[in-house]
Amino acid sequence: MLARIRAVFADAQTQGLDQLYDVINAARDLAPDSDFQACYDLVMASSGTEVETWINFTVTTATRFDLDDQPEPEQFLSVLEECCDARREQQRAQPSE
């Protein structure tokens, strides 16, 4: 199932996911002792445009799974964390200007 979720993230068909990853990573930077779920919850409570992006993404991607084979929310969040980590590594690897 995780491979299927990763494929959905790779072909997101939703604009703004990079900004969502950046905002979650910023929350993680502000609270380095917090786990990913706590930082995710903080961002979701903010009701910003990133939250709208996440809602649009999850609603759109839900149709890409059979009704009787929907991923568990924890699995989706696990892949979201992977994507946030990958975005952070990508930004660190870019040379500073």
C-alpha cells in the first residue's frame, strides 16, 4: 500500500504541495523535539492555504483507490513525512546564492 501511496504523491495533480512540505518543515524546525504528527496537527490547525492544498490533494487522490481498499490515514501521513524529509534534503543540497 505504501508504494501505491508514494505513486500518488509522485503524480500529485495538485499544486502547492511543496509549500505544504515547507510549512510543515518550518513547524518541525520551530519545535525540533516534537514528533511529525504534532507539527502536522499544528499546521492543520492554522487553516492556511496549505491546509486547503492538503484537503484538495486528499479528496482528489481518494478517487485513485478503490472504495474497499482505501489507505489508512497513518499510512498517508507516513508518506507525507517522507515527502517533507525529501523536500528538506533537496533544499539542503541546493547551493546557496
